[in-house]
Amino acid sequence: MTISNYDLGNKIASIRLSLGLSQEQFAEKIGDITNSSTITKGTVNNWEHGRNKPNKSRLLAIAQISNRTVDNLINDEYDFKSWEDATGYTEEHIKEEIKKSSRINKNDDPQTQISQAVNNIEGRGQTDVGAINSVETALRSIENILNDYYIDPKKKEKFIDNSSGLKLMKPHSLESVAYDDMTPQAYEDIVDILNNARYAVDKLKYKYHR
């Protein structure tokens, strides 16, 4: 079955991204192969959004640079090869995730299902690891709240080690930057709790990774 312009556009975008090319660079590459100067960034953008599709010579060029046949390009609705090239996940791995996930709507178009499966595999979807990653993000936001309560912005500039990338103050420097009416020891006690929580949550990612 020949795929729709929309699905072909998604496939072309996936191929381009797997090659690490911008739309302009992709257009130049196809233009070089077809000896055409009329292929532009806008041309590629129209392909990728399903507004139209490449003609036969351009389809052949796209197939050539993606190491596939034109038949595969226009008939493989699921296009697992492009996804494998872009993510490193095999067709079998992605299919297994689609099969076992109750959150993926099996009536959605194939590219949406595959995209959701890849998100699940990478810990960004509706999975145990996705939930754990969200909790980690929430814990990081608590760090910002804690600093707002304790650290006086007028004092902090010369004491924070910006090169470390740490959001929480080092205990030995806290007294120098804390508000005068706050207790540094309370800050340190909360930091200990947060650090222990982040360590425990991080360990869960390995326990429930699938």
C-alpha cells in the first residue's frame, strides 16, 4: 500500500534528521544528485508537511542517500529503518513496546505509535521510568524553592561557584549568603533529605528500566 503524503513527509523528515542535515542542506544534497537547482528549503518543508511529494527522480535520490529502494520509501508505512537509524532501537524493540504499552492507542497512525514507543523506551513516556524522571524534575524544582527561602541574592554573587553547576549551596558557604533571620542548619538538614531522596529515586530507574 502506498503511504499518504503525510506519512511520506514524516519519513523524509526522519531520514533527514538521521543524516544530521538541515532542510537547506538536505535540499542541496538532493539537488546535487538530481542535477537540479530548483530544490530549496521550502521544497523540503513542503514534503515534510505532506503538502506535496517528491517526483520520481527526487524520490530516487532520497532512497539513494538513505540506502533503501523507492518501493521501500513509498510503501513501508512504518519506516522502522529510519527510526532505527535515528534512535538505535531495532524494529523488534519498538514493536514490543507498542504491543505491551496500554497507553499507546493502536488506532493512531503508525508514526505516532512509533514516536510514543520511542519516548517510552527513552524514559519520557507514560512508564515507570517516565514517572521517576518526573519526580526527579520535581525534586530539582524544590531546590530552587529552598534557595529562594534561604539565600539572600545581595550576598550570594561572590560565594556561589557558578562553574560547578550546582543549584544547592555548599554548606560551608551558606552562612555567608543566608538571610540573617534564617537558620543555616535547617537548610543543611533539608539538603540532606533532598540528596537522599534523589539518590533513592535515581536507583529506581535501574530497577524498573525496561
